[in-house]
Amino acid sequence: MNARRPATLASLAAELGVSRTTVSNAYNRPDQLSPELRKRVLDTARRLGYPGPDPVARSLRTRKAGAVGLLLTENLSYAFRDPAALGFLEGLSLACEDAGSGLLLVPANPEREEVASVHRAGVDGFVVYSVPDDDPHLAAVMERPVPVVVCDQPSIDNLDRVGIDDAHAIKLMAEHLIELGHRKIGVLCMRLARARNDGPASTQRQENASFHVQRRRLAALAEAFREVGVDWEQVPVIERFDHTVSSGESAASQLLESTPEVTAIICTSDILALGALNAARNRGSRVPEDLTVTGFDGIVDAERAGLTTVRQPVLEKGRAAGRLLLDTGEPGRPREVRLETQLVTGSTAAPPRSIEERWFGP
């Protein structure tokens, strides 16, 4: 039995009596053909079993992959599990859609050194989403001769960047709590470095954090509370490597067990704050009557919970990063897009009660 040989661009052109360029244009430059001719080419291709131009061969000719790489130093599922990351991903996808470009996720496990996924990625440029400055995957991206845009962190002098003013945003939160009268506070923060730590974070670890966003937020909190006489060395800061609600719950439980006198828990993300709300509920503490809890990000679940938080435009972050990367002009570099944030005064923050009131009632 003789198997039929698959059709090729040349055999399809011969069948139609047109040039190979005409067939190629039907797939790659449809505006160059009349609708009738393009339909005839595609109909004949389907009849003969021609699958279309080889995208790999095309990328070799044009030196364009037609895709943007998104580097996030997390496992792949994180992009679809974390609400802030998901919002960013949606925004970046919208920018890619507008430009007719694809999107390739390049996940990188934070506890592994292997960077082959970066080297193998067939992309025209990278968007780097919130990685530490010493990450080996970032170093591998920098070795590639393609454009790079950083979102949030790290700050690299010669690269375009999209982000917010983290220090200003969380300082507004600190000032709000200070005005309410809180001085006995605790903090839950996301990971500060690539080395795993699930517990107290010393001031030295805070100051040397390789995740710039967390470092800036903690430094701004320290500055604001020091201005009203709080000794930051005595403020418990509990770090969690994994960014989940359960991590926030365990961190809050750890903090409240060691320092039950705190009147407010400031969380550097809404995910951690939602976990802190669970921990307070499990201990029988009322929020905000017995304990104030605040977050950062403004995710949908936080709004539903009435969380006092900082809302940041995560979708617009992704869209702005994509637009910067896909901009075909020749702007001066580096460029920076700084987006606005908003303090959301929800129902989880109130003036502190005295210890006597908290223990024995008013």
C-alpha cells in the first residue's frame, strides 16, 4: 500500500497555478490577497492536506518567534492560583493579543538552579515578573540578546520597568493605623530571599532582602512607626516562603502565640491577610474589635472580606509591561511606568482596645 505524500507549499502552488509567495501570503500576509483568492488557497490546502507553513522554519527565516516569554520564579501553577499573578497574566495577555503575539510561560522553581527553561524559550523578549536580584533565571534572561521588561522587582538600571511606589503605598497604611492609635503591631511578610525561611525575620534579614518589594515595604513600615516612637527591633516580623492563605494563617498563629499583646497585624499581601483573619477567628478574636488586620493588593477575595488594604492595578501592570516590550519604536531607554495605588479603608481596622478591655470586656 502506497501512502500519499503530504502536500507541500510547492505542490500546492502548482495545483493552484500560483506562485509560492501567493500561497505563503494566504497564511502570513492575508491583506496582500483578495478574499476570494485566499479562500481558494485555504480550501485547496485543506483538500490536499497541506498544514500550512512550518512555524519553526519561518522563525529561522525571520528570526522572530512571535511570542513573549513571561518569567516568574514560581512553579507554573502559581500563575493560575495566585489572584494578583493571575490579574497580571490577564493584562499581559491582552497586550499580546493587541500586538498579535503569543505568550510563553517560563516557570522557574525558586529552590532550583536549573535555567534550561530560559535557554530553550523561543521568544522575542521577556517580561520578568517579581523575582529576586540574585535569581539565576534572571541572569540567564540577561544573557539573551532580546528586550527585557521588569515588573515590580528587581530594579536594574538599563532595563524598562513597570511597578508602583511600594514604600509610599504601605506608608499610607502605616499612617492610617498610627492615626487609629496602634503602636503594638506585628507584621506578616512574603519571602525575603531565595533561601527558605518560615519564621521570624530579623531586622538584618529584612534589610538584606533580595526581594526588593518586600524590603521596601518593610523599610517604609519601620520608618513610619519609628517616627512615633516604636522600636522596630521589638516588632515581630514573621516570614513565609510559600504564598498561600494557609501560610498566612500559620504565620498569624505563630505571631499571636509569641506576642498576644499586638493590636494590629500588617500583612504585605492580601493572601497572607486572609489567612490572618482565619487565625483570629480560630482564636476567638474579633476583627476589628480585638485585632486589626490589613493587607496589600486589593484582590477580589479581600474586597469581599471587607479587608483594609492597598489596591494596586495588577491587570494594568501586565498590560503596561506587554506594551513596553512589544513597542516597535525606538524610544530612549530605560523607560519606567509607575502606576497609582489606593488605600482602601475596609472593615478590618479600628482603634485598639486596651489589654483590660480585650481580656475582660469593656
